[in-house]
Amino acid sequence: MTEMREVTHSFSGLKRQEMLQNMSETTFDLIVIGGGITGAGIALDAQSRGLRTALIDMQDYAAGTSSRSTKLVHGGLRYLKQLDVKVVAEVGKERAIVYENGPHVTTPEWMLLPFYKGGTFGKLSTSLGLRVYDFLAGVKRAERRKMFRPQETLGHEPLLKKKDLRGGGYYVEYRTDDARLTIEVMKKAVELGAQAVNYAKVEELLMKNDKLVGVRVADQLGGDGEKSSYSLFASKIVNAAGPWVDTLREMDHSKKGKTLHLTKGVHLVFDQSKFPLRQAIYFDTPDGRMVFAIPRDGKTYVGTTDTNYKGDIVNPRITVADRAYVLRAANEMFPTLGLTEADVESSWTGLRPLIHQEGKDPSEISRRDEIFVSDSGLISMAGGKLTGYRKMAETVVDKIAAMLVAEGLVSATALSPSRTRTLPISGGEVGGSAKLESFLQSKISQGQRLGLTSPEAALLARRYGSNVDAVFALVAQYWNEAECRKMPAAVLASLVYAIECEMAVKPADFFIRRTGALFFDIAWARQWKAPAIAFMAERFGWNEAQQAAYTAELEQLLHEAVNPLEA
């Protein structure tokens, strides 16, 4: 156990192997397996208390569920239908905390819930449900629910179906960039001294006297097919691997009792020219499911499905049936649009690692989280929601800290209580939500003085928050090189920052998790993929085979975003 250090570890993709070597030469208090939002949250909470923490992920950070959600930090209004009051109360209160700690990646979004004759929700149930929701979630006065008559409802969103409309409920959710939220949480943990490496797969659990003492990991990016292996050791090991939680429990021979139940969710993206939605909508479908339609950055996205899933966990795919379901739901609620398959610009598919409940349909399964501790000492975190990541992390680290103290491995006085309730994540030092807009205006002006356009400067300021100064410095540094490469300086600076400060090591890391472009600006991704890959090849020293492989991987992902599977 060591005091929390303020020395920032590198988070550069260029130093991954060096970092893995360093990690193998250190004994940690805690190793976190899994670099999604749950694992990132645990790493931040643990490191900020004074626990020496390491994190590894077999893929990129947020490559699983945490880049494929509905991208809402929401309170789970629909769980009131299931009378899951505890979930609504817990995650509802967390929304404002997540927002205040990183207002550059999370923003309030007024949501309209229309209700129709014969629908799931009526005027009374909607009004009462939203009132209870406001109370349970501790919603501040300015964001409490309002009720609209039919004409007011259509005034907020004219595209809505008019037939049998009885009115609408109006309430606040919080929209986020789930992958960037995860990466900013991870970066904050690293700033406080945690060590984290992506593309490092656990291949063996290391035991001593039947107790878990470490993991053997294989570097998934070893050159020329070589995968270097490293042994990492820690007092405690947390399994926060999302859909792979049970895979690790099987390695530990502790997969018994409660198990995971994976369900699949699909979202479709349309350009605003095809789907000019101006108001976020939450609506029910004839089969009783609830679907979101949300405007974002010139696009509209719609989802989600909720179906049982047994296929490839690493790369879940949208099917023709999934696409048809979401299109049908959108066209029923917005009948004047006549959306077709050709209008779908992009899509994504994610898995929910829920805890199995016998006899329940996917939509009925609770989103509660649970902690399992095996005989070997493996601590597994299962279930939960993105919204509750911080509280989940606090809970599991409380448990780990108590175990370490009880076993005499740390002194109780050496550990601080959880600090994350008021700890800004990386990029979040903007003066809180109240000062965000003035911060952004100041940075947009600064970016324009560098030669950026106003939209370019605004995009960088919103994406990177208080880290934007580092990106602006790269804009100035790489301006001439960007011209030589026939790339905008803002694009090249973002790429360099992703490599050097956010451990992007593949083109897909940059175009999906660091920018969200494959989902929300697929034309931009196609436009800049070639010069970006050429730059990365030079920077990382890829040979022709490696460059071809990474190019093919990105091309395949671009293809899959618009071409569903037949079955």
C-alpha cells in the first residue's frame, strides 16, 4: 500500500509495452479486469483513496457495452413500471453527480413522453409516474416534470403521430458520450497514479495456496504475431469485465449460483435531413417496449431493442430483423417520414450484462448490480447501469478496503473515504455546469485565434473540456504538417492527442471510441481514414501487413455499421 501519488503515469499508446513491463515489476493493491465504465469507475475510486491500482482490458477501453449504450445517463423511468423503486432512486440521484463532474461529456436533455389512447401510459399514470420519479431521483425544481395537452405536445415535436394523441409528459434526462465518459474517467484515474493498459488479455489466473494472487496477460498487439506475456500481481483482483464476467468466473471455477443474462440492444442513426427531429422523444411500441428517438449533432438516433443474445460477445451485429423492428417503431410514431433502409446512415449494437432472473423477459430483468466473491478471492461485479457506475465503484471499493484492512494488508488510517462524488473527471475542470457555457465561448474564441473555424473550435472545446488547451497546443504544433498531409489541423491534432494522451493504438480506437465518428459522422470517418491511418503507421512503425490489417478492420466496421446480418 502506498500513498496516493499526484504523479501522472503515461497514457500514451506509444508506451503500452513499456507500461506493461512496468506493471509486471510492481505489486498492486488492486488489479481491475475490464476497461468499460464499471472498471474505469472502480480504478478511479480505488486510486483516489490511496490504493495502488492497475487496470487491463483485452480490447480497447469502452469497446464493449460502454460505447454501445443508448448514450443516456438516465434515471430509468421505465423501472417504475416494474416497481423497481430502489434502482430509480439510486441512479436518479447519480445523474446530477455524473453531470457536475464532467459537464463537457454529459448534458441535460428535456425528454417528451407522448401518451395515446390505448397506449402503455395514460395522462394520470404519466403525471403520477413522473411526479414519483422527480421525488425519488431528487430532481431539482427547474427540471421537474411538466404536463402538456395534445397541441402543446405537437408544438414541441410536430413529427409525432397525431391520431389518438392525448398529451405528453416533459421531464429531464441526461445525454452523454458513453465512450468518452469512460475514457475521461480512466484518464483521471491515471492522472492520480493508476496504471492502465488496453489490448492486454487475461489468459490465466495465478494462484498461491488456492488464493488468487495475480493474472497472466497477453499483449494482443505484439508485432509480427508475437504476443508477449506478463504476470501481474495484486492483493485483490476485481472482475469488471461486463459481458465477460462469467468467462472469468469459469476460469476461477466459481461460476455458480447467479449467472449473466445477455440481451442485445440496437440503435439506428439518420441524418437530420431524413429525420428532422427537434425534440428527444421517449415512446412506447405496440409490443410494450420503450424506445428513444434523440437528436444529436445534426443526426437523429433511435433505439433500442431488447432481445436475448447467445452469439459472438466481442462483435455483436445488427440483423435485418433488428433494423426492421426499429424502422417500424420509428415510422409508427413519426408516420410522415416514411423512413426506409436506405435512410439508415449508421448503427451500433451493444450487449447488456444483466443478472439472470428465471422466467423474465429481457425487458423485465432488473438492472441492479451485485458483487460476487469466490473462494479464491476473485471479486466479480455484475449487472448495473452506466448511470450508476460511480456508486457501484464506491460500493465495491468499500468492500475491498474493508477486506484489505481486515487482512492486515493496509492500515485503515492510510485510506481515505470515497472522493468521487465531488471529484471532476479528466476534462471536467470547467467550473461546474454553471460555468460551462462561458468556458466554451472563451475556448471557441481562443481556437479561432489559432486559425480554426468556429465549428472546429466548438467541437474540440465540447469534446475535450478543460483538456482542450493541450489539443490547441497540438493544433499550433502540427499546423504545417496537417497542410502537407492535406488534413485539417483540428483532425490531426485530435488524432495526436488520442494517441499520446488517450492510448489510441488502432484506427478503430480513434474513429469509434475517441471521436464517435463512425456512429455520428460516418462520412467524416470515410473522408479522413486514409491520412489518419498513414500517420498512425508512421508514428507506430507498422509494417505493411500491420497497416493492411488495421485498415481492413476499420473498413469492416464501416461496412457492418450499415449492412446488417440476414439472420
